[in-house]
Amino acid sequence: MNKHTKHQIITDKGGNPAFAVIPYTEYLALVDHDSNDYDEDVFIPHEVVRA
């Protein structure tokens, strides 16, 4: 994306910033979409999660 995109700030009822709408490519760069912070082969029994 070469052109400038204006970001949108969404505020709550009190006027405080609550959300920012940004281009998807910028979001992917921010969250480092290629890294896996979890192991798909690890399972936690429901009883443990519930506890």
C-alpha cells in the first residue's frame, strides 16, 4: 500500500479513544502474523481449563 491511508479512531461515550481502524497490512505487521505463540499439538483437558 503506497498511498497514505487515514486511520480512524473510534471513541467511547465519554470521548475516550477505544478502537483504531487501520489497514489490514499494517495490522499484520503489528501482530507479527508469522509467529506461532502456541503449539497446536498441545491439548489441555477440559477439567484443567475449568479449574
